[in-house]
Amino acid sequence: MQTNLAVVFDLDGTLIDSVPDIAAAANSTFARYGAAPFVVATIRSFVGKGAPNLINMAREHAGLPADLQDEILDRFLVAYEAAHDLTCFYPGVAQMLDTLSAAGCTLGVCTNKPAGPTHAVLAHFGLTGMFAAVIAGDSLPQRKPDPTPLLTIARDLGCARTVFVGDSEVDAETAQNARMEFALFTEGYRKSPISALPHTWAFDHFDALPGLLGL
């Protein structure tokens, strides 16, 4: 069965809760520079605009100079690629993906997470074959909220209708910029009130998503 519907997902804060691993990777990296450990909530507040932005904010928070940015980022990316032992699915994600796939949906991932950690965590959870296309934060010159990554993956998936599923201000802005239907997962890394984020639907458990999509 083919629905001609593509469903594209953000990754961190949407399908997976990865902040504990991101914080562990950041702490192991910044410890080399004598920085005090970050609490998980602080790292969560830095997530969403890609690894370079996260490291820039963490470096500034730690009071380290800008000329260390590239070095710290490189070290962090090495640790980050192997960081998935503390990461978990949000409730209902695995069953939801199976339901959408069985209904004939074409699935994709559009994330600002770098490609290495993205593919590593998908492989860790056995999801590599679940997604027809994956665009990561370093796949293109542009990152979300620029609409180019989302529009590119929609074109690559080739369906008549594409819906984007995400959890954050960046995701909501990306969908708005791409003029695409947006399903907001409210239990992720969002900082603003739900009402402040443009969305087509909002949901707090993945059991609800297939019904919202009319499946």
C-alpha cells in the first residue's frame, strides 16, 4: 500500500532523547580544558541549531577563548559520534514508525545533528533501513531553520504531500519557511509556549500521530 505521503522527522528531541549523551560528550571534551561540568539542563538549552552552535555556546558559557572553537568542536564530534548509550526513544516512537511504514508512508529524517552521530544512532537503534532519506546538519551548506534541507528531502522522497514532525522553535520556523504542514511534539526540547510556535497539530505522545495524519 502506498499513501503518497512522506513524513519527515527531526531527530533529537523528537524521535530520541539524546541530551544525556550530548551532555556526557560535552563534559568529557570540555574537561580537557579545565571547564566545570555542564548540567544536563544547560546543554539542553544549547541544542537545536547544530553542533558548531552548541559548542560555541558551551565554550562561551565555560569562559574559553574563541580561538579554541574549532579544536573543541573537532574533539566533541569524535566523542559525540560514539555517544548513544544514554539515548532512548520517546514513548511510542517504535510502534509509530512501524504503523506509518505499514500504512505505506515514506519516511525521512531532517536534523541539524551532524551526519556521523546521526547515522551512528540510527544504526544503534536498528533504524537505518526505516528511512528512505536522511539529511543531517552538515549534509548541505544550509541548516534548519533555512527551509532548504526540508525542501530538499521532500523533493528526494518524491511524494505528493510531505509533513514535518519536530519539537522545537527551529523546527516550527523551518516548516513555516518551507510552507509545510507541521506536527509539533510537545515533550521535546521546546523552550517557548506551544501557542508561540506555528503548527498544524500538536501532540504529546506518538500514539496520536498516525491519527492526526489520517491513517
